Amino acid sequence: MEDYALPVVPDGVRAAIDHLVAKREAVILSHYYCRPEIHEVAHFVGDSLGLSQEAARNPAKVIIFCGVHFMAETASILCPEKTVILANIEAGCPMADMITGDALAARKKELNGVPVLTYVNSPAAVKALSDICCTSANVVAVLRSLPSKTILMTPDKNLAIHAQKFTPEKEILTWPGFCPTHHRLNLAEILALKEAHPQAEVLAHPECQPKILKEAHFIGSTSGIIKRVADSSKKEFIVLTEEGVLHPIRKNNPGKVFFTPRTAMVCPNMKKNSLENIISALENMDPVIKVPEEIRIPALRAVDRMMAVPRD
Ligand code: 13P
Ligand code: SF4
């Protein structure tokens, strides 16, 4: 059995956050990839799809978003009446930066009417030019919901190649984007890890490269991986996604053991969010993320279409 020490949130910090949350009528949302102490003060911790759904349904007037910029933008797209604050304005996403509205507009012109499916890990201006969005939790269901055979999928090439395997009836055109945190995994290291722990179930996120996914027993979104650990009869797991998921899975599965690659799977942007940022965001009501209406309305159409598709 693994010993797992829970992160400590100093009493004074917790009291300050609770006081400010009540004063601002706020809710704190965190992605699983944020630091463990952020999970402990957040009112909701989820994957990209779960966070969008929670932002839309939570009655709070103020959303403090612990995640990266595109996630706060998605909340702003869904809930223009709420004040959405990104805890740390420096928290961007390199994959989202691998596509722009102008670049997508140029590609759409070349493709002449091919529908565009865009991963939520993208700027609002790209969503606005897309027919529908997806997350790693619903990508296959979203693809199957589209009548067209040929679809351009942006920006994550690895996710597109993974989804193609489940939708042979489709022709998926890809965009050359990737998540540096997942893409950098080294095959030799994963093979050695499997050899060292032959009983372990290998769990991987679809942002990993195809050669890595081939070695996995289970491929799923962040929430999918967390659920799989709870449901599996296995006692050992090799976890191939951002290390933030280790907090909930270690906390909730004390009888199970987890192995991770030596190549650190850390998203430096998610880790920029801190308890101090949360206090500052609540005190100053800043930095606000607000998507302009001319982008928000078409982006909402693409996000709403995704939200109407049930999860896999
Ligand atoms: P999910 O939250 O959909 O698993 O995506 C992982 C990710 O990279 C978020 O930035
Ligand atoms: Fe972007 Fe990857 Fe970080 Fe997710 S984990 S925010 S895709 S860099």
C-alpha cells in the first residue's frame, strides 16, 4: 500500500479564501492538472468537459478558474452574464497557441466546405470558425454525430489519429498541433516501465503519441482515467498523463500503487495557479476573461453543439 500525504492548506489561507468566496458569491473551479492544494480549496475539480458543464450550471455569479486561458474563455463563452476570472493570467496552453483564427480561415478556404471539429484546447477565435467542438471525453461521440464523411480536426493531431481508429467510416484531416506535456513521452522508457511492472494496467491520455497509445490498456480523458482506476480490479497502474491526476487517484484508492515515467509529465502552465493567485483574484476581481460578443456568439454555437452530444 502507498503512503500518501495530503497537501496542507494553512488554516489562515483557507479562512481567507472562504471569507472572500462568500463575499464575492464566487465558485472556484479547478482542472485536475492544477496543484493538489488547489484541488483541496476548489468547489469543483474536473476535466475540460466537466469544467465547462459545471461553469454553465453553477449559480455563482463569479467563477474563479484555476486552469489555463482557453478554459476560462470557454466559461466566458457559455456564461457571458458571469464574471470569469483566471487565477493566473500567465497560464496559457502551448497547444492552443499552435492554431489561430487566421490560419484556420486560410485552411478552410483550401478545403472548401469541409466541416471543422475543434478540440476545446484552442482559442475562442478558432472555436468561432468551427462547426463543433469536442474534448478528449466526447471526441468519438462528437465525430459520429457529424453527417459529413470528411472532417478537419484541429488542433491536436494525436487526438485526431486516436479518434480515427474508432471512426473508420470517417476521413479525418489533421492539424499539426500537440500537447508538449503528453507528446514528449519516450517509447523506450514506457517499454522498460511495463517490463518492470508486468502486472500493471497502463492508462494513457489520447494527447500521447500513437506509438505510446499502442502500449496502453486503457485510453481516456483525465476523468476517464480517474474512473478507470476506481473501477479496475488491478492493484498496479502505470499512469501516462499529467501528474495532477495522481492526487485524486492516490487519495481515493489507498490500496493501489501507481508508477509514472521518469520523463516528468508536468504542465507548467497548470502549475502556475497558486493559492495566492486565488486570494488575489477574489480580492481584486481581476484578471477577468471576457470573450467579445462578435467571437462569443459563433464560438457558442460550436460549444453548444458539443454540449448536446452525450459523453462516451
Ligand atoms: P481533458 O481535461 O479533456 O482530459 O484534457 C486534458 C488537457 O490537456 C487539458 O488541458
Ligand atoms: Fe495545454 Fe497540454 Fe497543458 Fe493541457 S496539459 S493545458 S493541452 S499544454
